[in-house]
Amino acid sequence: MNTVKTINVAGREFPVKYGVNALNELCKKWNVSFNDFGTLMEKFTLDQMLDVVFVGLKYGHKRAGVEFTIKPEDVGDMFDDHFNKIVEFVQLFGTSLSVEETALPQGGGE
């Protein structure tokens, strides 16, 4: 979960990391609980997929010690000629975070 991976888009290597901070940022942005996140992953919208890419790039650059200058609106442009690469980011997100296996217990965790 805390390892930086790289994904190549149009000949450029991008550091990507999905961890607790990335998950927390997405939960807040989408107003969804941690326990409901797994269900949401089954039906991501394009906007949500682009959000997943953005936070992965943000935290990947941070962990790699590389300056992060990409804006959210730049993310879609990255995939104009490489749309299938979005799937690679989303798949990495899914394998990096096993939401279903780590769901919090209901009712106070007894």
C-alpha cells in the first residue's frame, strides 16, 4: 500500500501511490464512508476515475520527492490519446487498497 509504482503514459513515467491519505481524500471529496467505498468502486464515473488518477499522482510525486505540478483539469488531457491508461490507474488503486477486506466493523467494533 505504501509503495510508489510508476505508470507510463505517452512515453512519460509517472510515480503513483495509493495509501490511506489518498483514500481519505477521495472519501471526503465524494462524501462517502470508508465502509461504502468498496460498493462505489464497482460503479465509478469518469469524473471519479480521473479523481483516482489525480490523487495517485499527487501522493506518488510526494513520496518520490518529485515536484507535483499537475492540476486536476490536466489529468483528462493526459488520456486524450491513451484512454486505456485510465484503467491501469484504477486497477492499481483497487489492488493497492483492499477495502472489502479491511472494512470497519459495524456497531462500534465489538
